[in-house]
Amino acid sequence: VPALVAAEGQPPGTAFVTMAHDLMQVQLDTFGGWLPNDLPLTPGWYLDDTPNFQLGVLQVVRHATRVLRDNLSRQRTSDAVHKEADLAFTGFANDPHRWAFPSAENAFGRGNAALERFRADLGGKAGFYPRSDNLIQFLDPMMSELGAVTTTLAKARSTTEPTSWFVIDDNFYYAQGVAYAMLGFMRAVRFEFRGVLQDKNAMEITDQIIQALEESQFEPWLITNGRPEGILANHSNNLKVYLDDARQKMNSLVSILVKG
């Protein structure tokens, strides 16, 4: 996970925006670059685990940049949307499978460039407002996304809607990509919203969310779908346990923030 940029005296929002930028930049700069849009017969076309992981990361970054545009960067709902925050979200909203006109790499690169410009404006033309209501706005789509991926993971051994062995690993790595990005953002949230979290006595549960997401980043040699009584692990279920735990604790955090 990209390093947290956390220093006293930096403009509010620096750690959050930098994390969003770096999470995507890692995917663009990794070996082979952005893989979900690779053409048939190219090296990336033969892979499925890394592309699905990258799609999971992208989904969380999309949620985060939408909340940045609509809530975190606006003191009041009547305030104008910051241009660069809007451009960042628009860039990441592009089709991740497009290889041209525009390519996914170019679109996401523009999104990251907009985040860099927004970060440069922090403390001046751009604001970041770490309030309880804004943190709830951020956590809501995160909980929804965790609910979606855990439901998919639960189908690995379903008797009514069993998941094909050919896509079990795809679902696993997509979910793990979601958790990886959330881990980065929750570390940034812990820093940016430290005043709110300390005031609400919510720092401990935030640390527990981070711990659950850290534990989700295990790396099996092979994704298996074993039965409880078998010798093979059920990696989908193992991952689901950590993500369910993170989601439940996020829900508890929201309740704390709402009650005040």
C-alpha cells in the first residue's frame, strides 16, 4: 500500500488526495501497466488475477474521488464544485477496458494529473473539510462495496448459485483489490479526521478497521475452494471473514459519528 503522507502543518486533505493519486499510480506503473484493457494475444491478455485486482482498486478510487468532489471539498452544498476534483472523478470514471479514444491509461493519467493540481490548490483555492458528516459520506459507499464483494465471495460454495472454478480467483483478487485500496484510504482517514475521531472516542475502532483490512492482504500460492472438512483452504471464505469484520466495524463507526 502506498505510504501515508502525514505531517503536521500540511494543508488538510493532502494525505487523502495523495493516497488516491498514489493508489492509481501504482497500478499504472506496475509491471505491464494497466492490464484490463490489453488486446487479445498480448501478454496482459493471458492474465486475470492482476487485472481484477486493479479493477477493485479503481472502484474504490472512484467512490473516494466522487465523495471528494461532492462532499469533502465543499464547505456547503451550495458551494461550487472544484474543477480539478470534478476532472479527477471524470478521468477515473472512464471505461477501464478501453484501449484507445481514450485509452484507460490516458484517462486515468488525466485523473491523477487533476488530483495533483487539486492538491497544489489545497490551503488556497481548494478546501478539505474533515467533518463527521463528510466522513459518513465517505464510509457509506465503502460499506456498500464491501457488502457487494462479500456477497460474491459467499457464492463460491453456494448450493443454489455456485461460482465456476474459472472465476473464483477473479472474484478473490477483485475483492482483495477493493480491500487494498480501502486500507490506504482508511490510513489517510485516520490522519485527516484525527480530530473528529479523537473527539468521538472512535480512534480504537478505526484502528480495528485498518487491522481487518491489513489481514485481508494475504497471498495464497493458489486460490482453492475447499470444503470445511477438506484439506484445501477456502480462500474466498477466509477473505470474506476479514472483509465482513471491516464492514461491521465501519457500520459501528458510522453509528458513533451519528450519535455524536
